[in-house]
Amino acid sequence: MIFLVFILAVYFSLKLVNFEKFDDTTEALAAVTATVEGKISKPLKKLLKRLVNSDVQEQLLVADSALGKAIKVRFIISI
């Protein structure tokens, strides 16, 4: 029961900021492959460049630790 309350609290505290569709399945597969390898795909890099303001300290939640480290190094933001 406590776990369910925790999950619901997390669910209602997160907010989707942006969503981008892939152009085709090839691009989606390449992005997934890069993510699994802990790399930043081209569509993700473009999205982060557009959304992350260098003057403001941003925070980003990333589920995969290897991808989070790659984003942190590339964009110098708090993960």
C-alpha cells in the first residue's frame, strides 16, 4: 500500500514538458539503440539543445544512468 501511495505521488508530481514524434521507425530504432548504449541520439541532442537554456540551471529526470551521465557531460545540467 505504501508503495502504491509513493507511485501515485511521483506520477502526479511529474509533468511532461515536451514530446517529439520520430519521422519514421528507422529513426526511432536508431534512437533506442543509442539510448541502450548510453549515448545521446541526434533527435534527443536537437531536443535538448532547443530546450536547455544555458543561463538557467535546469533539472532533468533520466531513468538510465549511462544516458544520464552522457547528457550531464554534454549539456552540463543537473541530472
